[in-house]
Amino acid sequence: MRAKKLFISIITFFSGLKLAHKLMIIYSVVIGITIIVFAGQLINETNKSTELDLIRDSRDLLKETKYSIEREVDTCYRTINAISGDYDTMSYIKGWDREDQTEVVDFSMELTKRILLIRNLSPDIYQIRIYVSNPEFPEIGSIIYSDSRLKNKKTIVTETMKYSHGYWQFDHPEVNFNPGTLERKNVVSLFVPLRYSNYKQLGFIETSMYTDTFFRHMFSQSENQNLIAFVIDYRGNIIYDSKSAFAKKYNLDGNGLTELYKGYDLKGQSTEIHIKKGRVPMTLISDYIETLDATICYVVTNDTIRKNLNDARTLIIAESILAMLLMSVIIYILTNLLLVKIKQIIASMRKVEDGKLDARVNVSGQDEMSELAFHFNRMISKIGDLISEVVKKQEAKKNAEIHALFTQINSHFIINTLQNISMMAEIDSKYELADAINSLGKLLRYSMKWTKEYVRLKEEIEYIGNYILLMNIRYDYEIRLNIQIPPELMEYEVLKMMLQPAVENAIYYGIEPLGQNGEITIRGYSDEENTSIEIIDNGMGMDGESLEKVRQALTSDIPVDMRLEKKGNGIGLKNVNERIKLFYGNKYGIEITSIKGAFTKLTIRLPGVSQS
């Protein structure tokens, strides 16, 4: 309501301006809208292109990060294979005898040399440990320990039995058995069962790397404010760089990252989904690392670039508005020079406004202003002729109103007479005749009482019921009326006399040619968008050619069926269709379907109940 008042105020203000001012405003608005739209489209296209480039670059980074992680995974497996494949080491652990302690020192020295060699070949490896299940086997240096030291031994046993590739433990605090070591860093560990040939399990081998080494490529991007990389392990835990500039900028921690992809299944597939952090649009791309049963993800956004582009758009628009204002002043001055002749015509028009119909405009020349003056003079002459014509029309209108009054009086007389006849029939116990006369009276009263355009649907249905009752008196066979309309739809307001032409058409061209009992079904249903009322008869139906002619006639200037106009009440299907479109809009109206020898269905589309 407030918007409507504002719109009316603007229109009123604009209408009161002089032509020069109007032209200046129109020019300013047209040029301003053009500049704003152009700048907006340019910035939007640039933003889309930038976002696509950012996502493409992030996908390349994702591939590089995945390759880097897979390379570290391969290093861990090669390290373990180098130890578990050493026959002498495995043989010694398997066949160790507590009674024979002579070879322990030699074995320790040899094993230490092998471990140092492996670590020199694989410098990313931080720790290599062997956990022996034999509780009597001696712990040797920082390499061999009893598996009783493993706090999560039960989990390791369960996981290594479940997965053939071993048990991965991500980003956990380093377990250091040397109490003198104060520094603790987070590591990634791989535990694999230690076996000798087909012999029973001897224990476990652990190899570990620092977390920032294992995920070095991912952690190397911590300064980038447009993206963040993280890994989701098979337990759903998040591994990410807490020093990430992106995480600090958008206040993200592990829980915050989890919220970004909440509701999406990222496991086992490559994905690209569009998400939001507050009002900031972001894109999440991911890939699956099968060996680790983990998913690596990148979240990217061009929010910073978008803000810069928006600032550029604001600057372009501001500069364009200043230039537009300058041009508007120039246009205003030039327009006033061109409108000198129009002012002369306006002066003559004001004389006519005061009632001087003999006023004429005297403008020389061959330009548009002279042509306007010529047509103005002709218009004044025509006005004189029209005044006399209007007087004649007013007189004719008054005569028509008097005639309509007489017609209404005659209609009232007919209805009153029918009521008297009905009473006489009831006195003579001719009840069927009395009912028929009452039904006819109701039809006449309903059609005559046209005080408003809309009526409730149940009033229309009641009218149709009376109409069918009269038709059944006329014919030797019975026409059944089947109403399938929910009670709540009965209160829906429709156009008056909307259903009768359709029912009449169904009787005359569907049921009457068959000369036997027939049925007309009126069905109604509604949703938020549309209300549909169907009138279905089980009569002759139409073939495709006839049906197409009727459909074309509904939307053309050709009457639907002149025979219907002769038999019906003069309203007709085409009239109903045009009234529906006039009152409700062009997307509503009548639709017809039919099958020869089966049925004809006429569907009336109206607005939904919530829109009515």
C-alpha cells in the first residue's frame, strides 16, 4: 500500500513537470540505467571468470596435494617393507631365546645401522619402531619396544585385522618413551602387523612423520587468504593448518570447517559444491584418497576480489552520474530553444480551455510543430461536431434505460405469475409440475439478478441442478448430474453464469444425439496456483478435426458454435472464456479435450484459492 502511494506520488510529480524537465529526467534515467546495467554485467562477468579461474587453479592444487600425500604414504609403506622384509631381523625376533643373550648386542648394532640407512634414504620419516608381542624380548634402544607400551593396542589390533593396508593414526601427539624429551609434536603414524613368513604375528611396526611434513603441500598454503585445505579422515576428524590466514579471516576451526559441508557426503568421490559462510559464497572441491580412506578438501572464495570489483563498479557509476548530470543541463538548455513554437500552441489551447472554440493556431512552416497546429485546428472543429453527437447519444441512453426498466418489470411479472401457477399446481396435487415451475422460477430469478459479477460456486451448482431438472422434464431419458466438489471449494467465488453454457453444450451436442440416459460430472479441485472445474459428459464426443476447430474458435473472432447460440441463453463458451481472461488474466480460461464416441471434458482454469 505504501509503495503504491509512493508510485502515485512520483507519477503525479512527473506529470506536473514541463516538457523540458521531463525530457531531461527521461534522458538521465535511460542513460543512468544503461550505465548501471552495463557496469553490473561487466563486473558480474569478471567476477564469474575470476571465480572459475580460482576454482580451476584450486583443482590443480588439489591434484598436487593429493600426489604429495600419496608420495608420503608410499614412503611409509616402503620403509615398513624394508624392515619386515629383512630376513635376519624377523628370524632373530621369532627365534629369540632368553637363555641366549650373547647376540643381543650384535643384533642391536646391526638393526640400528639398518634403521639409520633407511632413514637416510627416506629423510621425511621421523620415527621407526618395532613393538614385539613377546613380553620377555628385551627393549633395544629407541627401536624395539614391548607392545604393552601401546595405549591403543586394542584399537590397533582391531583396525589391522579389518584393513589390509594397516592402521593409520592422523595428527596425534607424538608418543615418546624417553621422559627427558620435552618437545612434543603432532605426527602421522602407520601401524602394520609384524609377521615372519606364515608364522603367527610377532608384533607391530610403526613408522611416523611429522604432520606438517606428511601434509607439507597442504600446510605450505597457509598464507593464502582465498583458500584453505584440509583432510577428513575415516573417523570424520579434520586435519588442517590452524595458522591458515583463511581460517583466521573467516574465524574457522575444526568445527567450523565441519559445518561448511554439513549435509553433504564427501566420502569416496570427487565433488564440487557451493556453500556459504555467513553471507560469503564459497566453493568446496574434494577428492578421495583410497589408501588412507580419507578425503582431501579445498574451500575457495573470491570474496576479496569481489569486493575490489564492487568498489570499481561504484567508482564507474559515480563518475558516470557526474557526466550524466552535466549532459542533462546541456540537454535542458537545447530543449528549451527547440520548444518555442510549442509554447505558442499551448497559448491557443488555453483559450480553448476557457470555452473559446473559435480559437485557431497560426503557425507557419513545414516542420512537426506546423503539422501539430494544423491537426489542432481540425480537432477544434471536430469537437463542435462531437458535442452535438454526444447530446444525441445521451438521449438514446436514457431511452435504453427506460426500456431496460420495463424489461425488468416484465421479468418480475413473469416470476410472480410462475409462483401463482406453482401454488395452483400444488393445490391440485400436481407436485411434479409445481417443482418444475419452481425450478424454472429459480432459473429466471438467478439469471435476472445481476447485481454483482461474482457468486459462490455452490450458487452456480444449485442453478445447474435446477437446469438439469428442467431438461429431464423435456426428454424421455434421464440426465444424471454427478457433483464431485469438496465442501471447502463450494465457497469459492466464480463468475456468474460460468458453468451453464458448458452444461448446455454437453446436453445438446453430447447426450441429446445419443437419445439415451447420460451423465454429466462436475468435478473441482484446487491448489495454491490453480483452481480447476471440469464438466465431463459421456456423450458422443468429437473427432480430432472438430475438436481443433472448437479450440481455435475459443481464441479467435469466430463464434464457438452458432447452433449453440440459437439453443442456449446467448452467453456461449467464447463469451465465458473471454470473461475469464478479462477478470483473471490471459493464463486462465477454458480447455477442451474429447474422444469420439467416449466423452468430452471441458476444464475451466481459475486462480488458486489462496490467490482468489
